[in-house]
Amino acid sequence: MTRLDPSLRLTRLVVLRNGLRAYDEGFHAGVNIIRGVPGAGNSVGKSTIADMIFYALGGDFVNWKPEAALCDEVFAEVAINGAAVTLRREIVSASQQPMWVHFGDFDTASNAGPDGWQRFPYRRASERESFTQVMFRLMNMPEVPAEDDANITMHQLLRLMYVDQMTPVDRIFRFERNDSALRRQAVGDLLCGVYDERLYPAQLELRAKEKEYDAATQEYSAISRVLTAAGEAFNLDFVESRARNLATEIQSTQEQIRILKAHRFDDRTTSDEQTNVAERIKASLDKVNADLSNSQVEASQLTFNIADAADLIEEIERTLTRLREGEAASSSLGPLTFLFCPSCFAPLADAESEHQCKLCRSHIEPDADRSRFARMRNELELQLKESRQLQEKRRSDLDAAKATAAKLTNLRDRLAGEYLAITRDYLTEADAQIDQLTGRAGYLERELVEIQKERLLAEQLQDLSLKRSALNAEISALKENIVAWRNQRDRRQTTVYGMIQEATAKILSGDTHTEAEFSEDSSVYFDFSEDRVTINGKSGFSASSLTVIRNAFHLALHWSSCTNAAMRYPRFLLLDNIEDKGMTELRSQNFQKLILRISNQIPCEHQIIFTTSMIAPELEESELTVGDQYTFDNKSLKISG
């Protein structure tokens, strides 16, 4: 059965200096041991390789050891949910460096030109994704805000997956300055699978809706106080009725004026000054009409483009859905296997290796399809994001065009009125009557303007009433959902935390019994926000015992994630301190065997990488070791010159 939880596995690490390979080793699933010669295995570069792995996978690191600082680039070939991806980062002393991503293995990446790599910054920008967003999408990891609108990064995840030597042994997370309890809790809950991605956005939305409801209520009350004294005149139906009656009367008055003026246009004379003014107004009126026409054309074109773009966005979303379904089907069903030739029906001989097609004997890469799926999905996600941003801009442009057209319409009407007024003279006996009717029409128009203001207030009041009702319903639904989701989260947290605590106690019971408190019945308590683990309510152990507790907790977290698919821990653990703080050889080798024993019990693909200078003799000649057994004369990084 295909697991949907995140999976991350290092398959190859390459470090370059001046274009030459200072380090190039392959890694495998399960336990990987980076070791030095007993008694002379310190300061030979084991921790340097661990730091390189942390940095290559997305950690933020600047305190390079002298040999590492001489190198230029580090490459990490990884399998993310089965897809081969190569990551590249420059080794520099500045923090928050970008990452280059190639969708394929290291050999393919080495032959790819600049177009074969995509550069992603450390932090996301308005129009550019960060490499964390890309990595999270490939791992099916949700983007989660930690605090101050800043999302959890790949660096923050790795702080809980890399146990280094420089962090105090009583801490859970890798040490960094300006750390916060909220961030640690968010990372821990995310990797334990108890973080509900619906809960935090719903809480933010509830806060925004409540503010919006309060503002609408204040505005509603203010308008109501103004309208209370007006009585029924501010009833929307009554206002609209008055407006219709006034409009009818104005139209009738203007028609009478038109009929009267129709008999006085013959032999009309106007002064030169009137003619010049009329011409200027006419020119302005023509320009406004032209601008209005352009604004209306622009609005029509934008309306068409928005509808067209909506179809494109819908098609991209459908394609993404089909791609995900295809990827899931391909992962579940696996490659097609032919027993007989489809042409002659003769039995087919077995392929020589998994890298050879059984039918045509061509060379194949088992993980190539997954890499293509990952690349296509990433490209479609980027295209969808850009299309949505452009769609928002089109809608904004459409609103602006409509607003411009409305302003131009008002200006056109005013200019037209001025033009008509200046081109009509009192030339006949009907002028007095026309003047009287014009005054009446002006009065009616002013009253209509006032009525329109009243109508706007009445409409606004009605809209606010509907808005408050809708917001109240949304707030009630959000509160109900938040309570339900919080209860679900708490139940999941109790289950998962209990699982991790039980696994930690079980691992500690396999220690060399240096501490009496270490047994399967030990009461294990941990708190991500407080960054600590206690055993039977006690934290005052020896430094070596605190090291065992810290490593046992991280191993338990890894172990639990492999048996509980609801967790989002990517089943990758990097330990660089199993013999830290005065650890004896016997105790270190015993813990190494515990790691191997637990790894052999895990039913799914995972990876544990640890460093040691006290390797257990029975592990030295096994397939678990990576690279040479390093010494002062043969360090991990091959630096020459």
C-alpha cells in the first residue's frame, strides 16, 4: 500500500572544490554509519559531513570548519516520496543562501546545462517561491504559519531531524539564536501529524470576521441614528417610489421645454463670445465622449479576458488533479510487466537488472517517472499561481475601468447641460414660460439628487443588515468548526504523544542500565515548546545519560513516524552525538545496536545516518558503513593544495 506521508532519503552526497570532488559517497535506506578509527576518530571530518547533509537539505548553516570552508558547492541527490531530485547549494559564510533544484539524479544533473536547474531563494517573495515551498510540495507537506505570518521552513524541520554536537544535551531542537516556543511547538505538531492545517487559518479568519462584524455594527448604528428622525422617508421602497415620481415629472417638464423651444430656433443669432465658449465646451464634450468610449471598450475586453482566463485556470486545476491521480495510480500499480512478447507471443526472458526493460532490453531508470511527475507538478503549480495573480490584476483593472467610465459619464452629462444652456437664447414669446419651466426642472433635479442620497443611505443600511446577518452565520460556523477541530487535534495529540513516550521508554530500557530510572515503565514527558524531555519527572542526569535520553527521544520520534502514517515526520534522522559528553565505548556500541535493532523492525522505507568513532566490531564489516574509516591522514574531505 502506498503511504501518503512525507518521505525523504539521501542517496548521494557530493562536495566540490575547484571543480574536483572532495567527497562523493552513496547512501542507502536503513542505517548508514559514518565512522572514524577508534581512538583516533575525532577531528577527521565526520561532523563536517553531517553539517554538509543538514545544509544541502535546506538547513541554514554558516559556522563551517576550515576544511569545509575551502569547498565551493555541495550536491545532495535525494529521493522525495520516491522521486529523484538533486539539490545544489554554494558553501559560503553568509546565511539564508538559495538552492538550485534539478528534477533527476546527480549524473543527469551533472550533464544538464543552466536550463536544467531552477533557482529558488531561501525566503519566499511576492512573485517567487522559496525552496521550502518546493520541497514541501514534493513531500506533500502543508505550508504552516508559525508566528508573525512567517511559515515554517525546511530549516526548522531539520532542527528536529538533525541531532548535532553543539546543542546542549538537554534540548530537543538544534540550538539557534532568537528561537521561540511558538515556533518549536508548531514544528513539533506539524511533524507529529497533530497540526490541523484547517485550525490556524480558521482562527485567523474568525478574528478577521469578528473585526468586520464589529465595524459593520458600528456603521449600522451610526446610520440608524441619522435616519431615525426621518421616519418612513428612509424606507427603501418609499424612497424609490419618490425617485420614480420625480424622474417622471422632470421628463415631462423637459418635454414641455423642448416643444416650446422648437418654435424659436429659426433665425437665431448668437454673439461671437457665446460661439467661442460653445465651441470650447463642444470640444471638451467630444473628448470626454471619446475617452468614455475607450473606457467602455477596455472594460468589455477585460471582462472577456477574465472569463477566458477563468477557463484556463480551471483547466490547469483539472490537469493537476489528473496528474496527482496518475501519480498515485502509477505508484500503486508499479511498472507494467510482460510475460509474453505482444508480437509473437513467445515467453520473455527475465531482465538482467531492474534498470533493463524486459521487453526491448533498453536501459531504464525506475525512479524516472516519479521525477517527471514531480517536475510537471511543480511547473503546473507555478503556472497556476501566476495565472491567479494575473486574474486578480485583471479584476482590479476592470474595477478601475468601470470607475473611470462612471466619472466620465458624470462629466459628459454636466458638459452636455452647459452646452445646451449656452446655445439657447430668449428669442421668442415663449422664453418666459421656458424660463419658468427650466427653474421648475432645476428644483426637481436638486430634489432628485437629495432623494438619491437618501436612497444610497437606505441601501447602505439594508446592505449592512444583510452583511451582519451573513457575518454572524459565518462566525457561528467558524466557532463550531474550531471547537471540533481543536478536539480532534487534542485526541490525535494524546495518541501520538503517548506512542512517542512509550517508544522512548522502550529504547531507554535497552540502555546499559547505568541509570535506574531507565525502564519500560519509565514515565516519559516531553514538551516541544519548552524544548525538554524528562524521565519520571527528573531532568538532572549525568551528561552522558542526557545524551542517551536525547538520542532515544529522537529515535522514538523517527520510529513512531514509521509505524503511524498519520505523522508527517519524513522518516529521516541524522545523529552526530551518540558518543558525546563522556560516553563510554560500551554504552555507545550498545546504542548503535539498539538503532540497528529498531531499524530492522521498521516495516517501511526510512533512513538513519549516524557518526561514531567507537563503531561496534560486528558493524564495521557490514554494508551499513558509508565511505572509509577516517583518520587524521585520511579525512572525510579530500582537500589538496
